[in-house]
Amino acid sequence: MFRIVLTLMLFLFAPFAMANPVDINTAGVSELDSLPGIGPSKAQAIVTYRGENGPFGSVADLDNVPGIGAATLEGLRDHVSLGDGAAPAPNAATNAPAPAAAPVAAGPRINVNAASASELQRLPGVGATKASAIVQDRTTNGPFASCNDLVRVTGIGPATVSSLADSCAVQ
């Protein structure tokens, strides 16, 4: 009898559980941790990435988060949404607001081929790690022909490039 009741409950309530995907643009660490294939460290990586790069423009942008690959991304597609792109919720682990990107001062654009790592951090979505990666990439691979070429830098995806389009220059 217990199995019948349990089966009936699962049958009746499973559609409701699936009807509310987790909003990757606002969910905290604990909510992200509940997703299949995501543990506490990947959940924190999602929150950190979102804080440094702004809201995800597509579910596919999760592939830019360190530790999330194609297989994990496929397993998440039916369980996540983009919501309305509102500001991220506070970090559930620390209860502190997710870090915001440093604003770019009005004035000339930042030349990604000449700027120092600290100057690059003034670009939206670029923190210390990404700034260092930009400097390393241009040292190893040569200058960027356009700001769109920043996608060749590990950890920088189309959403980040799009957010810094008005602040970036290559000359």
C-alpha cells in the first residue's frame, strides 16, 4: 500500500517540480547546488562567474563557467532558466551580495592591446582573473584584431564581449 501511495504522489507532484526551473541569473549557491551534476563548488563557480560577468545571456553560457563542460550543460538544460535577468540574489553561502562589475569611467575606451591588468579591470565583467588572462593571451598569441577576439581568452564568452562593446578598443 505504501508503494502505491508513494508512486501516486510522485506521479502527481513530479510535473510541478519540473515546472519551476532554477533561474541561473538569480539563484543562490544552495539553490544551484540542488541541480543535477552541480555540487557546492560548481554552484559557487556559477555565482562567482555571474558576479564577474553579469547575467547569463543564454543557458549555453554556463559552458564558460570553470568546471562545467558539455555533459554537465546537457544535463542542466531542462532544469534551468534565464528568468528576467534581474540582479543576482545574495550569495547563499555568505549572505553577501554577488560582486558587481566595476563601472567604466566615462571617457575614452580601454585599449585591450595596451592596457595593464589593473586598467582592464575597469571593463564590465572583467575582474582580476580575466584581466590577467587577457594580458597572458595577448602576450602569447599577439594583439586582438577586434574586441570580439576576446572570446579566445579562457573564461570570456560572447556575453562578456557583448557587455564591454562600448568600453573596448583595440587601438
